[in-house]
Amino acid sequence: MKIDHDLLVRFEEGLNPQDIESSSIPARCIGYGEISAIFQIGDNESIVYKRLPLFKNRNEAEDYGLLYHEYCELLKKAGIRLPEDETTVIEVPGRPVVLYIAQQKLPGDRLCHRLIHTLDQDSIKIMIQQVVSETAKIWEFNRTFGPSLKLAIDGQLSNWVWIKEEKDHVLYFIDTSTPLYLKEGVEKQNPELLLQSAPGFLRWMIRMFFLEDVMTRYYDPVLVNTDLAGNLFKEQKPELVPLALEIINSHLQDSGKKITLKEIEKYYREDKLIWTLFLSFRKIDRWIKTSLLRKRYEFILPGKIKR
């Protein structure tokens, strides 16, 4: 994949993060993450972009890009399919340095969290079985190459695309923008960098109470699968939770661990509260910076700013 670097420079120069559709080169958001937004630029429907305005200088952004590419190669080594991708660093004077991740766009209607609303029960069961099996490749990789090398993965349904190729359906993993992996027991990602998207007045609290959990939960098969099942509540499909638990617990049985419905419900309530509060505080931070301080807020959040 070849990125049009000049296009991204022009796009970044004319970007309005609070209303990207009104930017000098219009774009359309198709998803939001904790540290990035996912969008299309102009009429190009073959590529989606993830924008990470996290860096103080080019070296920081380039180092992150190297981690990103190494993480993707490790995922492939574990047997995970990824869409074609590329990265580039964009610098605009007076603003944070931005890393853009370009990714081949896969059919949006084949995202697993959307398919659970359209497929029949048997197909949903097969799809969830495949998601859990694909995620299990990470734990097998860690058993093979650990403890010197360990991978993490966020296995919830919204991070997978289920596509029919020839006679079989295959899964592609698309949530690669936060490279989480350990070498010799050391986290390669700098956790302080991930805090850049959080409001300044909250960072001490996140650092003290939540950061370690966020950095470690995706190395744990039980927590990853708990998160997968819990997100079925978020997707308004609670009736699928027992099915997901049956599949998940069959994979966990060799470890002697079993997840219960009560644990899933408790996890979802707590996780929903945390991320709802986090997004609310980010919107407050955006309002303070743009409306009171008349400064630029670099992150793209759901919903337009209210003045």
C-alpha cells in the first residue's frame, strides 16, 4: 500500500478536529477509539485512516511506527490475518506531530459486531467460535515464545471482520493501532504516551488507578474473553451472552478456569461506567480548551462541539 503523503499534509493543515466534514479536504468518521479516530478522506473508499496526534517530535512518532509494524508482524507470526497497511508521519508547525496509519478498508457490513444483528443463530455461533479460536492463537504464541516474548490482543467483536473467501469464512483483525507486547518482561509501549489523549486534570488519577489494568488486561485470556462477552451487552444483544460463554468456557476448560454470567454482568457495568465517564471528561476538556481558552483540541471525539 502506498500512502499519498502530500494529501495527508494538506488534510492535516486544513483539518478541523471538531468537525472533520467541514475541513478543507472533507472526511467522514466511521469509528472512534480511545486514542484515535477512524475515517475516510475524500472519495477514496479503499483506505481508512487512523490519526494519532500524540507526539512531541518526529522521533517519537517514528519510534511508535516501528512498534506498530513490529506488533503487526508478530500478530501475523501468531497466525492472525491483517489488512494491508502503512504508516507515515505528518508535521504541521505549531501542532503535535501526527502518525497516520492507513489500512485497507474491509466491508463495513462484515464487521462482527454488526453481523450479530443480521445473521441467523447458527451462523453467529460459528462466527463467535472462530473469533475465540483466532484469539486463542495469541495465547498459544505466548506459550511458545514466552516468557521472553508475549503478545496482547483486544478480541472484542468490533475488532474483527468476517469475510467469505472461496469456500470458507475467514477473520481479519483490524485493531492494531495500539501495539501492546512484552519483550523480556518489559512493555514496549510507553504507557505515558497513551495518556496524551486523556484530560490533563485526570492523568494522575488514570495513572494511579487504571493505567496498569489497561496495559495488562489484554494479556490475560480470561479478561480478554470476559470483555468479548461483555460487549454483547453494549451491542444490545444480551441474549447472545450465554452462547458466547459456552464457547469461551469450552476453550478455557484446559486451564481449569470458567467465566460466569454474573462476572460478565459485573465487568460490563464497571467497564461501561469507566469509559462513559472518560468520554464525558474528554468532552469537558475539549469544551474548556476550545470555548474558554480558545485553543485547538487535537483529538476527534464523537459528536460535534457545542458552543
